Amino acid sequence: MGRLTLSINVTLDGCVDHEEGIADDETHAFFTRLMDESGAMLWGRITYEMMESYWPAVARGDVEAPPAIREWAVKLDAKPKYVVSSTRTDFPWTNSHHIADDLRTGVQRLKDATPAGVLLGSGKLATELDRLDLIDEYKFLVHPRIAGHGPTLYQGRLPSARRLELVSAKPLRNGAVAMHYRRER
């Protein structure tokens, strides 16, 4: 069975707005490596639609992009992508699949079928999956910024605190710190 790993950009004050992080070659190389190490991506509908609106065009070469960005887009295009949605059932982007089952059942089935692990990249979905006790690891890229606004991770609240074990902490040249935690069970 593969692990479910939440991987997300976060500012020092907890903001997970995708526009608040540092988007440079080093950051993209970090997330490209995480994606390479995983067997599939998992998103909620809103994150999927945000990604779908931009990255396929970059992968096709329709949008001008530096080499690191294009590499990310091409790999993302090829990677299996799973989407949790109760309002949309059609996901035409290459290698996209709908999880239509009960959330716990569908995500557990995906974990069981993906030995290389699943990379989760949606904040709201993370709250729901953590409530179901399905997240195994957390890989945060903590940016040296204070956004002063939301959305924040887990603003939907959890029923209890999660104890995490630090696996690694690695500073990047841009000032961000890659934090890897494993869930204590």
C-alpha cells in the first residue's frame, strides 16, 4: 500500500494561497522531484480546475515557459491525476480520473493501488482526508513570507491535534524550507 502525502506551499502565517509562495526554478524543481517520486496526484475539484486551466497549455508549448517550468508541466501532464468532486464528473485532461466512491473508500482504494504513493495537493481536501485518518506524511514548503490573509490550512478544523515526527528539514537557497513530517500513529 502506498502512502498519502500532503504536499503544499505555506507561508509562515499558514496561508496556502498558491500566489503567495516563491515560484522560481528551485521551487519547481522541488515539486517536480516530489511528483517524480509519487505514483499519482490527488486533488479536489477547485485545485484540479486551477491546474487544468494552465498546465496543459504549458506542456503543449502553447505558453512560453522556462525549462524547469516546462519540465514540470510535461511530467504533470503524463502523471495519473485523481479528482474528488461531487459536482463534476468529466475530467478531460490527460490521465485524469474521477473518484466517485465514498471519500474514505475511494482514497483508500487509490492508496492500495499505488505502491509509489499518492501526492495530495489540495488544502480543503486535506482537512477532510485528515479527519478520515488517511494522510500518512506531510511535505510542506514553508515560504519566508507573512501573507496576512487566508486561506489557511485546516481552517475547517480537525477534531484533535496531530502528532508528527520530523523526518527532515532542508533550507532552499530562496529562503524557503522543505519540511517533511510523518504521522505518529
